[in-house]
Amino acid sequence: MPINQASQTPTQNVFRALADPTRREILMHLSQQDMTIGQVVEKFDVTRGAIKKHLTILEEGALIMVEVKGRERINRLQPQGIRAVSDWVSYFSQFWDDRLSRLQTAVQEHEKKKMKSD
């Protein structure tokens, strides 16, 4: 069943955008410099239409922004999308840190009880 893109949350849009290796590579290129669609196309062995579609998905994920200058569309990185990913990862990182800390405490308490009973 196709996903209704309009109903996706911003976080879903970011992860959808990051799911494709070509889009991740586009982001790497844009991290070096802002680029027009033509400049991005030169970096890949795919059609201009395919690159335009990738850029649209990256824009929907708030990973890039497009600035129109005359006839050119300049693509540049935008921090909002990455911030959503960072927040999501941080949440689960904290979750696992807490779990591991509690496990460590439980193991230490178990070892103390074991030493007292010996």
C-alpha cells in the first residue's frame, strides 16, 4: 500500500529522505558547497529528472533548502532535518544509557551481596 506523503510527520520525511544512498551522497556533496541542480547532476550517472526528484524528497525532509536566484535553484543544507534525526537518536541513546546504568547498578549490588554471604 503506497504511503500518503502528505500525512507523514516531519521525522518520517527526514528518515524517508535519508533511506536512499543517492540522497545521502547528495547531502555529502552539499556539505562541501551549495550547488545548482546541474552541478549535482554532474556528480551522478543518473538523469536530471531523477536528481530533481531526490532533491525534492530532501527538501520535504527539511534536509536542504532551495534558493531561487534568477533562473537558478541553489540547493544548500538546512539544519532542521538533521536536528530531528539527532533528537531521535539522542532519545534512544539516553534510553539505552539509563538501561545500562541500571543493569550495572544491579550487577554491582548482586556482587556485594554475594561477597557478604561468602
